Amino acid sequence: MPQRTGGLARAALVVFFMATMALPASASIDLEKLRFPQETDKTDFQSTFGHARSGGRRHKGNDLMAPKMTEVFAIAPGVVSFVRTAGLGGRYLGIDHGEGWESYYMHLNNDTPGTDNGRADWSYSVAPGIVVGSAVEAGQLIAWVGDSGNAEWTGSHTHFELHHQGRAINPYPYLIAAWERDEAERQATELWDSFANCWRTSTMECAERRPAPPRARPSPSLGG
């Protein structure tokens, strides 16, 4: 995975500063405690907010690249506002977090496992109980990664958007911070489970085992 450079790190800080200055003060969700919307150890992403897209469009979010059926999570508490299909977005859903804050999760899975048929039952797209009007908690499983819509030709991923009062906000600084929090928690849990298992089995193999090196954080490159 690409490593940070001094210039890229400074650029990421500038993006963070500008995005923070643009945010309303009346946020109803705690932007410093958002959960990362996918499994951290299976996801790669870069900052592509605002980049040019076909048809004169601008990219309104970030693409979280991951294998099909990677779990997708709610970033904060809220209520499911829609579950639908659209041409470019494929199968996707939105969550209303209150006071004008919304998050969108696009290109959800539409393939029967082991195929690329695009005809899967919705039970392979969204998690049980995820319907319009259902309440969700931060970090709750809501869906699975896919390549529906125009992601069929770009690789499986979730196109993630964060909106306030109908305006797309650059989510990248908050995604990076959420990834670091959730990945640290995942690694700590994995290490604890490993030690707990060794304590139960008391095997020499466990005693000699060394923890895996920490996973590098996603590149803060402004390209991609």
C-alpha cells in the first residue's frame, strides 16, 4: 500500500482544515466519532471528492474499494430513509442522521454469490431488518459491498457520500480518522483474542507466536 510523503501529509491536512471550516456548527452527529463504513482490513481508498467524472459530473464522495460481500456499516445512529436502485448508483441506501445530515452507500451487491449475474435477491444487498424507517446504530451492519450500477466496470466498492442540508461534504478527513480508530480497535481485539486462546490452550506454538505488524493506513493521496 502506498506510504505517506511529507507533501501528501501536508495536503491531507489542508483538506481537513478546509472541510472543517465549511461544516455547520449545528451538526447532530459527532463527526469526531463516526464509525468507518466498511471492514477496515479489507478496504482501500483515496481522496477523490470533487474529481471529474463522465458527463461533466463531479465526484460527490469517496470510493471504498473492497471485495464483494465485504460488510458495510452505518457511520452513526439514524433512520433508513430509502433503499432503492438507480442507474449509475446501482443498489443503494441512505440514512437520515437528523438536522439535515445524511449518509449514502452506493453500488451495493446485486450478484448471487459466486456469479456476476446482477440478479441477486435483495437479501444479498442489505442486511436483515434494513428497510425504510428502521432505526440503526453506529457501526451496525446494513449492507454488503458490490459492483452494481456503473461500478460493474471499475471493481467492487462502496461509493460513500456525506451530506448536510442537501449539500455533499468532503468525507475523506472523517473517513481517515474513523478508519484509524476502528482499525486500532480491530487489531487490539484480534491481539487479545489471540492471547486469550493461547492462555486457554497453553501451547508452545502460541508462546512463540509474534503479533502481525500493524496494517498501513490508506494512502492520503489526493489523486486516484
